[in-house]
Amino acid sequence: MRLVSLFALAVAAAPVAALPARQAAPAAPAQAEGSPFVMEEAMIPMRDGVKLHTVILRPRDQKGPLPILFGRTPYGASARAPQNVPANWAALARDGYIFVSQDMRGRFQSEGGPFTLSTEIKTGKNAVDESTDAYDSVDWLVKNVKPNNGKVGMWGVSYPGFTAAVALARPHPALKAVSPQAAWTDYWKNDDLHRWGAMRLTYASDWVNSLQADKTNAGIDLYDRYDTYEWFLKAGSPADIEEKYFKGRVPRYREMIEHPDYDEFWKKQVWSDTLKRTTVPTLNVAGYWDQEDPWGSWQIFYKQRENDPDKLSLMVAGPWNHGSWRSPGNALGRIPFGVDSGTQFMEQVEAPFFAYWLHGKGTKPDFALKSFQSGSWQWKTYAQWPLANAARRSLFLHADGSVSFQARAAGEGCREYISDPANPVPFRPRPMSATYATPDWRWWETEDQRFVEYRPDVLSYVSAPLDGDLTVTGAITASLMAATSGTDSDFVVKLIDVFPEDYEKPPTTLGAYAKGLSGYQLPIAMEVRRGRYLQSFEKATPLVPNQVTDWSIPLRDHDHVFKKGHRIMVQVQSSWFPMIDRNPQTFVPNIYKARPGDYQKATQKVCAGSAIMLPVVGS
């Protein structure tokens, strides 16, 4: 299951009888024996009359006014007070807060619906959207949940992170601090539903399904086998899946099919475009290996910083997958690094942020970015971002399969491979479990890439062992000089840190080497670019067969040290299945409605001049 609300992360959910439809004021306190909290429930009225189910947890030993820490979720607000202070609340609870969680409209016990996943900021006198629901809820909480000190903070991870962030579009005067964690801004460009216009097929099929098929997290059962790679390969195009399985019961999935290009349907949902002067202190949080929402929180930070004279927008990032900063956070998948970076974030960054703005305690946070740097496994504090001292250096891909900072030699040509949509490159090892089903999905972005290195449709380029540490801090981009024999194509680029072959002592137990770190190929940055959108996101156009074109591929912000003795690898491929839907490699007006005959093999070429642009610090 996708990351749920902060309440549900800490409290086991239990069925609750439906609340009276007209209830508005808090219900009588729920005296859960042994719990450090007293629980109340309320149905909070919105401006259009819809009432939203809300759970209020007061500290049992509360002696005076406290600030409210508020989260909104589509995953179900828990209706049971926790028996102990949850570990990921502990640092906050020491300062004292009234914790509030709310079911979004159309979900669980809240009224309204159906749930649309819309992120549009609407205009007009009677318009309602997620920002107005946040405003109305904050207004009600300050007036009705007594005693409070008149200050409200909002927080959340994933969808609750978005609901915290979107409150900034119409901030209530009592909203004094917000922490959007793994939030998003643009459904089409990146994060949950697409990667630069390429559909996130498995995620759309599983996540959107769980949110729209019914009012709870139950979705339509799709899979008749464990290996979802095989299931999606046999299922056909996204339109085939809609016709065979969803049949209109998952509206956002159908909307994705009907709106393949970056049209007004998607543009009007870029809620962050409405942000103006930054007036609410904001602690944005992202994981460098977030398998769901690695991009959006950075974009909120960048947008806020455009008009932030008081430097209220802050950024925190680390070697985390989706939400793992709310755990000890001392390993990157299979790679232990021995520092509880998540605990340190909660105790040393998050709690002081809210304490200053909601309690008036401590000192004002003063940084642009706090980054737990991978490779060195140390916290770094940057007063500005991007860094002024990061030098852009081109790491060139050579025709002999090497990479180096030396420019191409005269006469260098191309390397090529055959891309076959009937045998696409898997995005993680097979057999492949469904989204959320097993822990390996949560860490797929850290998967050892040796599982595809010698496929004939994957080009690998590797450097000599580094003679010193190489620190890469900032935005990484790829520029492929590439061609295809087809009229449409995808190219996927992966920047990889290759551990030395003698990184660990040779194992002696059966199968241990395959699970070890010697020779491990750790992805640092990975992304896909779809050829039909090279000229324009708004209008798809076919590629000219066999014409070498510059494919610019953004690889996002990172902060990593390639250690001495490690090697740098770059892999290039043309499918990433079924995380990304298959490109038929024949241009069709709507790629999601491609028919079986449209899927054709293509010869792919990666040519001289291809490079990865690295922001290098200190060398």
C-alpha cells in the first residue's frame, strides 16, 4: 500500500461507525485507556456544506494552549488513539501539539466526491478545491479546538504532503508553518503519474486504482500471476487495460489515456503556478531515491524562492526512499551506512522548525538546503542552492564503452542496439511483484543494475577506477546524441556508482555474493525521455528515422560522493518496463491507444558527443 497518512503510519486503523451527518462540534472525548492522547472526532463543514471527517488527538496531560499540527489524507484518518507516542512523532510530542488528521472529501468517512485527484486551484465565488478545504478546516480548528495558541502547522508525506503544500495557495492567517514532504506540483512532467510525459504504467494502474475504484483503499483486482512484468506484457496498451479491466471505474486512468499530451487538462492542475510571495515558513523534504515523488518538493522550493525576501522556504533531502526519513533511515536499500539520518532529521531539523514557528522556541532556521550527502554519509548545510562553487563538467560517453572527462576523439562513431517492444528491459529483477506488495518495490531505485548490464539492448559505459573522491552536488543532466530507425522512441539514462570488486571480504555461504556489495552498481540518477515530446510537450511529433538528435534528459538534483576506487557507469536503454509503458517505436497520434501492429523493433544509436553534465565540487 502506498504511504498513508502520518496518523496511519503510527496507529493501526479500526472500523468506525458512521458519524451523524450534521455533526460539527467535536464529539465527546474518547477516553482510550493508557493512551497519551484524548481523541475526539468532528465533521467539519466546508463552505459548500460538505462535511469532512476529522480526528483530533490532544495530549492527555495538556495544561495550556498548544499549537495544532494538522494533516489531510485520502488514506483514512485513524479512529483509534495510539497506546504510545509514535516514534516518528516523539520529537514533536516533547514540545507539545494537538495532532489533527482529516479524511479528504470523497474518501472514507468524509462527505463529497467522487474523489478526483484534482490539484487545480479554482477561481470564482463558490469554487471549492483542496486549498479552500484546507483554509476552511484551519479556520474551524482554531475557533473550535480549545485551548489552542492560534497557530497551526500543516505536514504530511506523499498525498498528505501535497495537501499540506496546496494550503500555501490560499494560506489562512493562522497557518504559521508547513512541511510538504514528498509532495508534487505537476502530474504530467514528473512524480506519480508520468516521467516527462511517459506514463508510469504500474503506478497508474495500482495507485490511482486504489484511490478511485471505491471510497476506501480497495481497488480492482488485476493480477492473475505474481510476475507483473509478464501480466502487463500480455495485457497490451494502456487503452487495452482500460477496456478489459477498469471500464470507467478509475476516471483518472481514463483521463490519462484521453490526454496523452501536455494540454490544458494537465496545465491547469499545476497548482504551484498560483504561488506568489512566500509568507508561510516552509520545510520541503525529498528523498534522492524516492521511488514515487522525487521531484515535486524541489519544484515547490524553487518556485517559493523566486519571491522569498525573508528566506522562509527551506529544503531538506537525503538518501531516502518514499518517506523513509520518518524511520531511523540508516540504510540505502541493501547498503547500510550506520547513521540514523531519519531520526536526526526528525529531532534536529523538523522538530526545531515547528518549535520556532509554532511555539516561539529556539532560533530561526537559517539555511537553503540541509542534505544528508550519500557516499560520504554526512550532513551538509548549504546557505544557497544551487551552489556557486559547483563547476559543470561533461562526462563523455565514448564509442569504446568508456566514460571520461576527456572530449571525444576524432572519428568516434556510434554504438547501437535493437530495441524490441516484445522484450522490453525490466525496471527491476523478475519475477516482479506488484506495486506495494513487497519491500523490494520500495527500494527499486537502489537495485543493483548488474541484472541488466549484459542485455543486448542495454549499452553500458564505465570509467576507470577513480583516483580520488568525486563530489557531485546539484542538478545533473544528460545530453544524448542519439537516433532511432523508428518514428518514435524512448531513451532511458542511468548514472551509476560502481563499487569495487573487493568492497567486502569474499563470502563463504551459498548465494551470499549476489546479496553483497562487492561490484554493486548503485543507481544515482535515472530518467526517461520520450521522443515524441522532444520538440514540444504540447504537441507530439514523429522523429525522423536515423537522424541523430540531441536528447536532453533532466536527472534532477543530487548530492553524492563517488569514492576513490569506485567507477562511474552510465547505462542507456529504450524501455523501462512496466514502470514506464512501452513505446511502440512507431509514431501514432495517441501512444496509449497503440495497436499490436504498431509495436515494432527499432535500431537505436548513441553517438559521439553524448555526455552527462555533472555539477562537480572541489576538483
